[in-house]
Amino acid sequence: MSSTRPDLPEDGILRYFSMAFCPFSQRVHLLLAAKNIPHHKIYLTAVEDQPTLVESLIIAEYLDQQYPHPRLFPTDPLQKALDKILIERFAPVVRAVYPVLTCNANAPPDALQKFEKALDVFETELTKRGTPYFAGQTIGIVDYMIWPWFERFPSMKLNTKQRYELDAKRFEKLLKWRDLVAQDEAVQKTALDVQLHAEFQKSKTVGNPQYDIAFKGKL
Ligand SMILES: N[C@@H](CCC(=O)N[C@@H](CS)C(=O)NCC(=O)O)C(=O)O
């Protein structure tokens, strides 16, 4: 189900190049689903021919302007800037958790502490905003841009020795938010099961990444 040289129809429909387990690709997939944008999906393990647009956030902003319904970025320029800053602040979360999430035997011993410290920013911000979603009463761009990692965090319970889970007290608001976002239609359309995430990461660790398990039962 992966191909480096797909046969693509010239029909003017958007082409979404993705690796099935990539959280950055899922960001774009979430927008395509939330906005019901017609598209072709092409699954790759490596991009040989560069697609026109790269970088998940740039693609997300483009899609939001080109397909404004529902609008996901704030229309207020200041709030939009603040939300973009917040999304940038998720990078230290990703950086810290990456070796643990990907079952790297050489993960630094303080990786999870660093991860939790970076994640505190989001717990605090959600508390400060006082709304169910980062975007307010309905889901928005910050929610979608950080979601893919929350879908993957529970795989640490399966793949780490200590069966790691987010602390229910420290991340109380975020865990409530996670349960809420998990019910979103676009999130459900793009979701992969935690077992599959765990299985994929393990297969990568042993040097034999099983990209196609994403399509288990769907072929
Ligand atoms: N900043 C990029 C990050 C994309 C990224 O790092 N993707 C990973 C896969 S999840 C990747 O391509 N890693 C390099 C590789 O697998 O060769 C974005 O937001 O789109």
C-alpha cells in the first residue's frame, strides 16, 4: 500500500502525500477531513518527487484560507499570532518525547521529565483559556495541530517498561480535552488505533518498519 511512484490522475483534485504513521501528515489529514476537501491520498515511505507544498503548518494555513469552512485559524490577527506561537511551543514536547515514543533504547534518562515540563505549558494555557478546546467552545487549529501526538502518547503505556501514562492530576485539563477531541469527527476519520501505533514503533525499532499495518483490514 506504499508506493514511491504512484500513478496519478490529472483531474485537478488535491493530492495528499502522506506516510500513514506520521503525526505531521496527520495534521494535514485532519484539516482535509474537517473541511471535507476532496483529495487523493498517496501513501509513501519517502518522498521522491517533492510535492508542491511542504511543512504541515504552512499547508494547514493554506487549506484554511483556500477552504474557509469551517474556519479553523482565528480571524483576529492577534489571536492568530498567539495561537501560532502556542503551536510552536509544542515543538519542545515533541522533541522531548520522541525517543520514548519511538522506543529508542538510548532515550535520555530525563526525557519524560522534560516532556512533562514542556507539556505543562499546555495544561496551564488550557486552564487560563477556561474553554473546553484551545480554540474556545468549538475545535480549532491549536487542537488539531497538537492532536496527533495525543493519539500516540497512550502507546507509551504499551511500549515502555514503566507503562508510562500521563499523570491524571498534573494533566487533568489536558486529559479531559483529550477525551473530548477524541470524539471529533475529523479526528475519528484520521485515527489509528493505539495498538497499531505501538506495533509500528516497535517494528521501526527493530529496523523493519511496517508501514502497511495502517491498512490492516482495510485492503
Ligand atoms: N516540520 C515538518 C516535519 C515533518 C517530519 O519531521 N516528518 C517526519 C516523519 S513523521 C519525517 O519526515 N522524518 C524524516 C524521515 O522519516 O526520513 C512538518 O511539520 O511537516
